Amino acid sequence: MVDFEVRPCRQPVPEARRKAILASPGFGRTFTDHMVTLRWSAERGWHDGRVEPYGPFVLDPATSVFHYGQECFEGMKAYRQASGAIGLFRPEENAARFNRSADRMGMPQLPEETFVRALELLVSQDSEWVPDVMGTSLYLRPFMIATQPALGFTLPSDSYLFCVIASPATAAFGAGAVPRPLTVWLSEDYTRAAPGGTGAAKTGGNYAGAFKATQQAVANGCDQVVWLDAAEHTWVEEMGGMNLFFVYAPGGDGKPRIVTPPLTGTLLPGVTRDTLLTLAPQLGFAAEEHRISVGQWRQQCASGELAEVFACGTAAVISPVGLVRSASGDWQIGDRRPGPVTLRLREELLGIQHGQRPDPFSWVHKAC
Ligand code: COI
């Protein structure tokens, strides 16, 4: 296992300022006192692990990440537990996905235990930055960038920097007991990912390519973009930073059914997505993966068969979708208010993450 040297920050954020930030953290705006850095080179492998004061990097303008975007990242959270301890939620899943993204981007693998150790060390060092209100957390952003200062394009970089930064956070679309329903924009002009591309990897280019469509969404009064498949522009895929779930009214078995598009290789395999597929049957909901077309979405909302839709992700937690807008017209989901299945799943997920509910799958990993 790689060692990390701890170099504590001499000028931490003053306590009064930290408390003011924690009272209303928002999302991804302020950062804690420390960060983790770890370097990789072809000759030395992973080396020079540090927990050090949060601060800027000095990088050569030719550094390959600036030109070719060779990078990958993760998003996860540390939660204050009912006991006062701090828990990470399924960090080994993020470690595994990070390595799948790294592999797709031609980058080196980081041992899972080193990834988790880096998180534990940062969270312990900056434990006072973990808020204690339900729905708030310390958002952790592990990432890796290509650092070779060279413009050659034949081979990937021969050196990399892994880093973890942390930022106190409210759920991206509000932390209240009843979350605000989203209005979403169906993107028919742009495509997020095609078969064989990088859609299943958590890499910056997927997000950079989404900004233009997001501008269009905002111009149309929407919060987020819904992406369709690249080949037929018919099948619902995901929302960029979030996966989508469709909630069907109870069928013959009396159970509501949650359905999410299958992992075809063009959408991100969300940890929250997997968590909800596992958790739903415990709460008496059927859970399935199968594709749904835009036409079905619209028609099933009209017939009342489709009762609720929600987006989920680490940053978003679970956010209901109330209205869909598209160039060919709008339609609403149910009465546009968060539905009971959405709220029940959200309550249970947050309860487990904060150590206030039983954790039957041992998902919470004690960080300190
Ligand atoms: C996350 O949910 O952690 C993500 O990385 C999504 C990002 C768009 C905030």
C-alpha cells in the first residue's frame, strides 16, 4: 500500500468562517483546508503520496490534460453519522468505477485500498468540515490528470497526478424534506455518447460536451438535459450528472415498479442507481432495468400508468422530475409534485447514509 505523508495546513480557514460556510454550503463552491496528492510515473509507479494544504498546482502549459483532456474523476460523499462518526458510502464502488474510467482513458490503475485510504485520510484531517444536518455532507472529488508536458498524440501521458479535494455540500437541488421537482429538457439536437465511446467513463469530456445542450435547457426554463441514444434518438439514456428512474403505478402484484434504462455502455453506471435497484425490493417496490422510449414516456404519463419520475446521483441524491420540455411540446408527470415512491426511497437512502436506519448491505464504511 502506498504511504501518505501528512503535512498539516498552517493557516486553516478560521472557525467562524467555516461555521458560516457549513450553515449554508451550497454545492462545490468552497473547499476544505487540505487535499490529497499522489503521483504516478512509468518508472516509479505510484509515489509521493501526501495530505497537504489545499492549494493551486503549477503546471507546464504543454501539460497533456490541457490539450487532450486525458482525465477521469469520481463524486462521492462523507456523511456525519447519528453516532457522531463519519461514514463513506460504498467507497469501494467508486474505486472500482474510477479504475474502469482510467482503463477506458488509457490511464494507470490505482489500487482500491489506496483510493479508499486517500479518502479516509482527507476526511479525518478535515473532519470538522463534515456538516451534521440531514441532507448535507462533505462532497469528495477524487480525480486523475495526465501531466506529461508534451503535445505528441500517439501514446498516452507517461505521468499522472491523482488528487482528492473536498467541499461541504447540500444536495445539488436542495436538501429539504420535500425536494424541488426538476423541469428537464429533452435534447434532440445533441448526443452525449455513442456506442464504443466514453459514455460509461466518468471523464471530463462527457461533461464538457454537455454544456451547450445545458445552455439550451436553461434558455428554455429547464434545470437539466435528458439525453437520448445516439443511434435512434429514441431511447432515454440519462441526464449527464444523474441517472433516471421511472415509477409505474402498482400492477397485478400490488407493487409499484421502478424502472431504469439498462447499462448499454453509453451511460454512466451510477452508484446511487445501483443502490436503489438493490434497495427498492426491500421497501416493497419491484425494480427492473429496461429501455423506455420518449414516446412511451409521454404516452404513459398521459394514461397515468407512469406515476413518477426521478433523477438520482451522488450530488443530486434523489430529485423528482415534474415536467418535460422538448421542441415538440411539453408534458407533465403526475401532478408535478414529488411522489410517494420517490420520497420513500429518498428518505431511506439518506437514513442509511447518515446512520439513522439499519444498513442491511453494510454500505457505510467508517472513515473516522
Ligand atoms: C456526482 O453526482 O457526484 C457527479 O459527479 C455529478 C456532477 C455533475 C456533479
